[in-house]
Amino acid sequence: MGTDGGADHTSPSLDLPPPTVPPNVKVVREDLPKRSIITRPGFGTSGKRISLLANHFKVSITNPDETFYQYSVAISFEDNKAVESKVLGRKVIDKLYQTYSSELAGKRFAYDGDASLYTVGPLPQNNFEYTVVLEESIAKCSGNPSDNGTQIESYKRSKSSLHSKTFKVEISYAAKVPLNSISHALQKADPEKAQDALRVLDIVLRQDAAKRGCLLVGQSFFHDDSRTFTDVGGGVTGVRGFHSSFRPTLGGLSLNMDASTTLILTPGPVVDFLLVNQNVKETRYIDWAKAKKMLKNMRVKARHNNMEFKITGLSEKPCNQQLFSMKISSGGSTGADGETVEITVYDYFVKHRNIELISSSYMPCIDVGKPKRPNYLPIELCSLVSLQRYTKALSVTQRASLVEKSRQKPPEKIRVVTDAIKNSHYDENPVLVACGISVEKHLSQLDGRVLDAPKLKVGNNEDCLPQNGRWNFNNKKLLNPSQIDHWALVNFSARADCSHLSRELINCGRNKGIHIERPYAIFEEDPQYRKASPVTRVEKMVEHITATLPGPPEFLLCVLPERKNCDLYGPWKRKCLCNLGIVTQCVSPIKINDQYLTNVLLKMNSKLGGINSLLAIENSRRIPLITDKPTMILGMDVSHGSPGRSDIPSIAAVVGSRSWPLISRYRAAVRTQSSKVEMIESLFKPLANGEDDGIMRELLKDFYETSNGRKPTQIIIFRDGVSESQFTQVIDIELNQIIKAYQHLGETEIPKFTVIVAQKNHHTRLFQATAAENVPPGNFSTCPLSCIAR
């Protein structure tokens, strides 16, 4: 029942009293300069014109003056414990609407599954408190095998009952989100204010998909349809679905629809999953400690009662030895009044449930109970529920399989997205209808330009032109080849002919202009260590090298036994680069030819300080906007650990250009920082002694020393890996750090900054309008697709 909170819909006051400041602390207010994201000034004309299609569907809004009202939602059980499950939260809100829609003026909800709810126009009141009763049909639970000595009942699958749960739902007004902020942003008034309204529209799409039983991964939705499943090995299945989100473009609001793929645990019997996951053929080879870790928190459905459970662990003993207490009446049936006896889980299901168990006897039971109240089920009765996300890192083989099986040709991609937009029925969604939002059913048409590929300058003042998007260095000399005098070859592979490899490498290097002396030695791995751990194998090899060579080599060529996913690679690189400071190149040749050796030499030459090539325009010192003013180019990104690994620090890496006016020479700086933090924390890092130990000081000094004492007057920053919601943070946090680092060096005139955010994980796909092939390389799309916020 609703509680009247008044009819005033003005925003509540959020003013807070100022914090108490200790008397010995001086308050200094720092006003950050106001910076804004610029809009695109115009369009280029270079290149060959091409007609394109994009997976954006034009959106029309006939009621642009509507306003979304945001309400805070708190859902709790009868004991006031908060409901954390989004699935349960959605069920409660759906039931609330069914029960109290008349009191809510029939307003349809857009609920995010968490703590926010949106309506088109206001609800009758600002604050509500409702009691919601949720009834679910479940099998009667009489008889969970348990070892806590309490009464044991038995499952009866023949009947079902309605199990009721009562919830308390509190709804309170929070804010207004005007829909016309989108149209204002499209008119370049204030792009940032449109994000709230776009977020509400995307919540509508997510709610729509949730009601259809989809797995939600951000704005990507996946149906439980085996026709969209593809096995990638190891008990992991790829699921094809689609991405759907509203996007502002220069041509107006559009709905971006794209094919998408995610990973789930392969549904089916738990035993089958474990065999495939651990790559064993029989259950006796299953590592149950590993299985327990893998299965924890997975959802299973029990075959004998058709109920779903969440796995909490495995029993310590096999099914035919795991005991629990149960009461048996004088007639031999289970009941409340009877003698308490100890019985195994196996005997309980076979003798009292009349269920034949074929393979569970000597395997642990699945525990779906609580720590102090276990609930054991024979493993062969349990099957993994579908659409359970798999978030661990894939192996190289799994990744290759996923890429191969997810690949689609342009006509198929077009068919998938057009079918998705037709089957979505967004024009029937009540919230979108209330806003007057309709979506066209055909791809957007736009013009593009295919730019000429850049020309490279290589040795002997020759030009290198690309063919089919590739630059081929066969029969070419390198622009500035290095010389390798003191080096050695290290062999971890039993099948490699290292003498032949070194001779061919020296000959190929001569043709590229690289002078390579004969290796000081070829170090073969002692066969007795080949079964040792990777770290031990590396340590023994380094000891052998150190004892043999007269001094540290300038370069080591390492032959690994496997091309991909070799477990020696990490320990070898760590030992050589981090501990010893020795440049290395790892190879695992299957066929030694000129093309393979050329690719190896290109890497070796760059690592040893040589220059393979320059852009022709760079070599001529005629780079627009760069040659006229000392210009520094920065590339910035942050790498995070695997999902769920909060104990692994994130790695911030920044590269800065050097030797201006060149733009192809860079110095790298790397720092660790707090786990999962995207903004780089150590661009400016003042120490207690007043010094700066940050990344930018290191790169700015290097630029000055390699550019004839010139200081950058303009800095171009390429920032990767940030979403649109983080654009402002890049400017306010990272750019501010860079300016502070520049000022810390004693500079008063701040350079001109250009920040370019590179987003590769977008869902815009381009197709040729008149051909079935992919868009040619070098394509640059023009109006109307460019996002106004970039």
C-alpha cells in the first residue's frame, strides 16, 4: 500500500554543511580550468568516395518534451535484509506493477534491476512503501539429505505448491531527466547532459531483454537458444546474441544493433562438464580439488525434482560413504516420529527414493546447502543450467576457436542485425511508445572515403609501398640497421637445428643491411631438465650462459619448443629483461624462409635501437602541424588483471615521442597502480623531498634531451581504453597531472594539448553498399555517423 509523500516533484535539497576543518590546517581552494569536449569542425575531402551502410537505425522522437522521473528503489525481505539478486528484484517490481498499477496511475516502469526506476512523467506521489507477495510454484521439499541430525523429509515430485515470500518495496523521488537533452546535444548545445537520458533509454532495452529471459552482458543480450551455441572446448560455449544501444550521431539519434558473442559454461550433466573441462576421459582421473573450485557458485538443476540450486561445495567423502542423519518410522518410511539412523546419500536415493544411481558411488556429492546445513545431491543427478557466464581467461586454443567460429561475412552480419531489429518489437515497448520513439528497420546510408596508404622510406632511399594492406620488406634494406657483435643462441627445443638457423639469420641480415657476427655459443638445454618447472629450466639455462660467456651479451636469440602459449616464455622474458637487462627475441620456427627471418630481423633491429623505416612524409620533414612546432605525442593505456582477480595490480603504460621532428621514435614508461583503476595515477607523483617521480617527468626530460634542447609547445595525447562516461575524468584527472608535471620542471607557459580518445571496442560496423566484400582498408567514414561526444 502506498504512503503519501506529497505531490510536489521538485528536486529535494542536497546541500550539506561544510566539513569541520582543524585549526592548524590551511584551506586552499583549487579551481580547475574549465575544459570541454569539442565537436567535429567539418569533414575532409581526401581519398576515393565510397558508399557505405552502417548498423545504425534512425530513431524518431515525436514527444521530445517528455521528462523521465527517476525514483530510488529499496527492496528488502520481511526481516529487512536487502534483496541483492537483480533477477529477483525484477520479479518483485513486475509483481508490484501488476498489484498496484492503478495506484501508480498506470505508469510503466523502466527498472535497472538495482536501485533506480524511471517513469515517463511523475507518479502520483513522491514516496511510496508497498508490500509485495511473490508466489512461485516449486516442488515440495521434503527430504534434503543432510548431516545435521534434524528431521529429514522426502521429496515428493508428484505435487507442487505455491511458496509465498513477502517483500517490502520503498520508492522515493530522486531527480528529473529531460528527454529533450538529447535533441539539445544533437544541436551541439551540451553533449554531456544527454548521457543521463541515453542511459534511461538503454535501461528500457535491458529491461525488455530481461523480460524475454535473455542473459544480459552490458547492452548485449543472449537468448537461451541452442542454435546460437558454438563449442570452443574445455566446457566453454560461445553464444551469439546482439548488442543494442541508443547512440547520438551527427545525423540524429540512432539505435546501434550489432552481432555479439559471449561465453557461457556448457549446459548439461556436471560429470560431462568436468571431463571436458579437465581434459580427461574417465571420472577416476578428475581432480576433485580443482573441480570444487570450478563448480563453486554454479547453478544446477536436479533431475529428480526439477529444482535449481547453487553449488556451495563438494562432500568430503564419496556418495556411498557420505553419511547423514535421518528419522525412520517403524514401517521403514521416513517421518517425524521415528528412530534416528545414519544413512549414506547413495542408500538414501536408491532405497528410499527408488532412484537408480549408476556412476555416483565413488564420486563426491554436490553440496547445495549452507556451511552448517549441507544438502547433498548425487553428482549424476545434476546438470548445469544454461546461460551461466564464463569470465575466466581463455586458452590460446579456445580463443582461436572462438574467433574462427564467430567470424561472419558482411551479408550474414547485415541479415543478423536486420533480423534482430525486426524481432525486437521496440516500437511496441510501452515506455518508448510514451516517448513517441520509433525505430526504422533499414541500415543507415552514408558516404566514406578510402584514403591512400602511407608510403614508407627504407634503406638506399627506396620507397616501400603496401600491397593488400601490407608492407613487404623482402628485397629491401632497413633504413638504419643495427650491428650485432656479441650474441648467443639459446635452444629449449629438441627438434630445432640451431646451427642452420644462425647461418640463415646471418645471411638474411646481410641482405637487410644488418651485420651479424657468428654467435659466441649455441646453448642447448640439458635433457635432464626438460621435465622440470619452467622457472627451473630458465634458471638452469641462465646459470649455464653466465658460466660460459666472458660477459653479458648484447642480445640472446631464444628457440622455444612451442609457437603459442609456451610456459617458458614468461619466466625467460622476466629473467632476461627484468633481472639481467638483456635484449631477447623468442622464436619457434616451423619453416625457415626469407619471409620468416625478415619478420624476426625487423623485431631484432627495433629492439637494438635501429630504425626499420620512416614514413616518407616524416623522412622529408614536412609533417603538417608537427614540423613547425616542437610536438610531443603520447600514447596512454591501462591493463587490468583477469575478471575477478582484484589482487592483481593494474599496469599503466605511457609512450612518449622523442627526437622531434620524428614521430616514430618512442620511449616507454610503466608503473603499477591500484587494481581495476582506469585513470593513470602516477603521471605526476610528488615525493616527500619535493621531487617528482612520475611518468611525465621521465618522458618530458627524454624529449628535451633527444630534440636538441627543444621543449614541446604542443602535446597530442592518444588515450585508449576509456568509455564515454570517463571522458571528463581524462581531462580533469590525467590532463591536470600532465600540466602539474610540466610546471614542476619550472615551466610557466603551458603547451597546447589535444586529447584524442581511441575507442576500438565499439559496435559500429560498416558495409559496402554495392558489394558483398568487407570495407577496403584505409576507409574513413564521414557524415552522419561520427559520434558527437568524441
